[in-house]
Amino acid sequence: MKNTNQLVGNILKGIIIGIGGVAPGVSGGAFAVMLGVYDKLTEAIATFYKDFRVKMTFLISVGIGVAIGIVGFSNVMTFLFAHFETMVKFVFIGLMVGTLPSVFGEANKEGFKKRYLVPFVLAFTLTMIFTYLDSQGVDRTSVSTLSTQSSVFYGGIIALGTIVPGISSSIILMYAGVYEAVLAGISTLDFRMLIPMGVGFGLTVLLLAKVISYMFKRFYGYTYYMVLGFVVGSILALMPSVSTGSEMIKGMLLGIIGAGLSYGLGHISQGRRSVE
């Protein structure tokens, strides 16, 4: 029963990470941090050959969830962001804010040092710069199809947003003018695009995971606070503009509900880990 619950839990976490990979302005990596699986995920990818059975079970279960989140929710997220963008962003902001106490607790697991604030500020600033550039609204020319080489490359871009918290791969794809083409390929299961995209995704995830896993082992505090800088920056980057007072009130209520939900789930998760 315990293994079954863990398996289902990992799949659900993977679905949320996958949704973060296709939702505009959201980072799958930030969601992984909020769910408390980021360092475990990168370490498992980087050293899957050690404790192979345990790590592959974990990776496959999360991977199934990510695939469901990306493929199953690509059209759903497109619809929600097209018709309810402001309210959806408030929900995401609430979910992210509610997990911050547990994430900061994890970052300080090995103690806090003032110099950890340096990577935090640098990562936060980078995210704000990225947000500012996006707000400039440069003209983009969309394409309808991708070549094999382009699919490999953009698969790597999606991996970048999945592994690096605060980096939204969907925004990069929008700037490149290929977001709609990629989303269409995923939602229609166009394997001529998906297979090379999967190759690019897998190679990039493996490379980045090795680097990040090494950083966690050698520079845990610095690395976690850098990750936190990306996450906090992505929360502010998500903040939508509102046109009316009633819209602000509705958004704040949804944000509070999301924060309460994620905060409660975080406490349940911490309780389970302490028991184990």
C-alpha cells in the first residue's frame, strides 16, 4: 500500500510539473521545487545507474505524470489561458506562495549563511530581466511546422524550463514563434515531431541534471538559494494586471485558496517524511 501511494503521488506530482512545462509564463522546474522533489529528481536523473531499480521506478512514475501533464493538458491550459488568464495566474501564484515556508525550510536544512543571499539575488534579478524583456512585446513570426533538427533543439528548450526553476520554456518558444506549432504537435501526437523532440529533451535533461546534482552535493546552500531566487522571481513575474476592483478581489480569493491548499499539502508531506 505504501509503495502504491508513493507511485500515485509521484505520478500526480509529475502531472503538475508537466502542466508547468506547457503553461505560458510558468516553470515546470519551479513546480518541482514547490512539490519537494526537485533535488531528488535531478539526483535520480544524474545517477540513475546507482540503486537502479529504486531510481528508475521513481523516474518512470514521475515521467508518466509529466507526459500526462504535457499531452493531456496542453489544450486545456491553452483554453484556460486564452479565456481566464488572470484568474489562472492568481491560482498559480497562490499555490507557489503556499509552498514557500517549506521550501525555505528545505533550503536552510544545512544552516543559513548570509552569503547565500548572493546567488538568490542574482537568480531573482535574472528572472526579473527575463520578465521585462517579455513585457516589451517584440513582433514574432509564427511557424506551423518544425524540421527534425528544430524539433530536437526545441525539445531541449522544453527541458530547460523543466529543470531550471523560473525559466519558462513556453515564453522562449513564443519568442521563437514556434509555441503554437509545438503545442499542436503535442496535442495531436505528431510523432514525426515528438520523437526528435523527445531526444532533445532527454539529452538536455541528463546534462543539466548532472550539473545541478553536482552543485547540490558540493554547494547545497548556494544552489538551493539560487533555485529559490528563480522561484520567487517567477512568482512576481506571474503577477497579472487587473482592470477592475472586483477582478482583483476574485483573484486574491483564488490566490488565498491556492496558498492554503498548497500550504496544507506541504505540511502533510513533511509529516509523512518525518514519520518515515
